[in-house]
Amino acid sequence: MGRDWIIDVLADLRRFARENDLPQLSAQLEEAGLVAEVEIASHPDAPISQYSGEYDTARSMVRKIGVTRRT
């Protein structure tokens, strides 16, 4: 099981926060998702993620700032 599962969990939590009128929590969870994307992408043994979720922006940001897998 890789590390990508955490992205799905954070997205589910964020969806719950939005649906239950918890805007500050939703914003924090969005930021946590972005941080998770960057850290997973920069980890030496992390596979390139192929899922599509709420954090598509993070993947494009990771590519723009040049975070790559170390081998």
C-alpha cells in the first residue's frame, strides 16, 4: 500500500468539513493535502501518484517548483 492513501483520507475529511459548514477546518485540510502531496512526491521511494482527487492543483504545483523523486 503506498503513501497515497493519506491524500484520499484528507480529501474525505475536507469534504465532510465543507458539507458541515466547517470552513476553517476545510481550509486546514486543504493545506494538509498540499503538504502531503509535496512530501510524498519528494520522498525517495515514493511512486508517482496516478490518482485524481481534490489535490490536482498540488501535483501541478509540485511539477512547477521542480520537486522530483530522488533515486
